[in-house]
Amino acid sequence: MSRTILHLDLDAFYCSVEETQNPELRGKAFAVGGKPNERGVVASCSYAARAVGVRSAMPMSRALQMCRNLIIVPGRHKLYEEYSKNVMSKLHGLTGLVEQISIDEAFLDISDMREAPARIALNLQADIKNNLHLPSSIGIASNKLVAKIATEVGKKSSKKKTEPPFGLTIVPAGEEAKFLAPLPADMLWGVGPKTSARLTELGIHTIGDIANWPEKELVNLFGENGRDLWRHAHGIDNRPIVTESETKSISQEITFNVDVRDEKTLEKTLREQSTEVGRQLRKNDLAGKTIKLKIRWTDFTTISRQATLPTSTDNDDEIFRTAVKLLKSVRKQNQAVRLIGVGVSGIGAPVRQLSLWDAGSEKSRKLQEVVDQLQEKYGRDVIHKGDLSL
């Protein structure tokens, strides 16, 4: 039986939220992100800024070169999260079948709703605009793949390049392949830069070109990804709406304002990151077995190293000690670091099987729980662990 999937994307979300706080920003070229002299990047940019070439993830210094009068607004993530929760609350008010895929995107299964899909979409856009003052674009189709691409098509086809598009694109069931056929191949899920370059070499430029190739040949060329390419090019996607997502990893990272060579500074940073990762694990009653270090040198070379522990952990010290070992295994003496990060994966519920010899670790854990409670109530600076190296 055919489904009806709605994909919602909040247009230029961070910027749109900032405009609700400061209406004078409307219509102006501005970007949310870090300072250009501190290696800041563009997290989001207004449509007026996009019209002159500014894009998300662009270095802020580059954005200023492209748009001399660009206004830079520092990010306020707690504010954005609050607006996101308000939007998602509206979606859950429509149906319980909601899959949030990011702070500003979600899928809804509206198959069983009585109203026409177009009316549901228009009412939803109006509700979000009138009550939260945020623009949104919507795509509707028989599956998640086509619905998301429909949203992108609606946004790109807008003639108002300096204003939010408020796109709405509906793909009737049975017309998925026809809708996709003329679109660029790189709009299809699974087509990254490498796959796109290979497709171009083969003379494949549109999604329709992919659909016209025999499935077996695509499998020979791209392995199992080739099978997915063929299915997706025909508009086939049977994935259900997933109403709860499983946490796969928790991490923290930082790009330094100035390259860091000092070993104590790097270890202090790892300590702070490990503490935050451990806190998040305990808060969600999770633990992980694999500790990962991410590091970027001054030439932008980025590497990662990981170590798998015998048992899962949510302990700051254990995460920190493992991260430091990984750092020492890859970093030469006095080698400058641009970015550093710590993560934990292989996550699941913590297993606590205490023996006589574990009494000390259990006391340590209870002490950590007390510290977590104090920091949650009075702030992170209320108590700190001492530095044993002093």
C-alpha cells in the first residue's frame, strides 16, 4: 500500500531564528558563525548573503571577501534548540510518526490523515510561520528519499533568491522515477564527490541516466552501492519512519584560535573534553567501549585513532587516559595542533557486575554521580578534579 511521507526543512534555520530576535536583520546579508580572525566558519547564512555566493561551512574570512558588508552574528545554540523543540512539538501534534533527522529537519508519515496532503502542508507552514515566525519548505512523496529531494527541488526552483523559498513540492505516487529523471545525479543519496566523478567519466549526468543503466553493470562498477543507486534512481525506498534514534557516539572537539604546541594545554583540553563526554554518557545512562581521538595538523591533514577497551566505560578518567595514550602515539614532540577531539562509540547501556575487587571503582562512580549532580544544579565551574601532574 502506498505511503504518504512529508519532509519538512526549516529554511536558513539559525538565521531565521536570529531574525525573530532582531527584525532589523531581515533582508540583510548576514551569517551566523565564528569570528573571521579566530578561524570561524559560516554555520548558516541569510538568503541575501547566499545570493552573492556565501555558503554554510565556508570560512568566515572567505565569506567576508565575497560580501564586504556581511553582518556576523555569533551562534546561540540553546536558543535554536528551543525553537527546534517548539517546531517538533507541532509535528508530534499532527502524528506520532515523526522522525527528526536534525535540528531543522524531520520526516512525517501522514498516510492515515484524512486531509489532503497539500492542505496538511500549507496549514503546517502557516502554523510555523504565524506562531514561531519561521519559514519552512516541504516535500511530499511516497517515500523518504523522494520526499527529501522534492523539498530540495522546491527550494532551488524559488525565484525569490534573496528571500526564504517557502517551497512546497508534491510528487504523486507512481511518478517518482519521472520526477527524478531530469535532476542532476549528485542530488541522489549515495552520490558523493567520488561517485559523482566516476559517474561523469561514464557519461552519467542525471538520475535518469543512472536509471537507464542495467542494475548488474552498476553493481559491477560500484559494488552494493550500485544496487542502491539503481533502486534510488527508480524512486524506490522502503525505509520506515524511525520514531526513536539510537545514540551511536558522543564526542567533543575544538578548533583552536591559534595552533597549539604546548603538551600541557593539549592534555588539559583532552581532560575537559573527556569530562564532558563522560557527563553526557552518564546523563543518558550509556557507556561505550571504543575511545576515539581526532586531530588536525596545521596543514589541515586530519587523522583519527581509536582504542577498544575490554569493557564499556562512562568514566572521565578512563576516557582521558586512553585519549592521551592515543595522542602520544601519533604526535611528534612540539608538533602544532589545529583541532583536537575525543569521542566514545560502541555505545549501549552500562553493564555493572561488581566483584569484591570493584569496590573502589564503585566508590569512584558514586563520587562522580555526586559531582554530576552538583554541576547540573550549580554550573560546571562549581567543582573540578585536581591535576595530579602538578
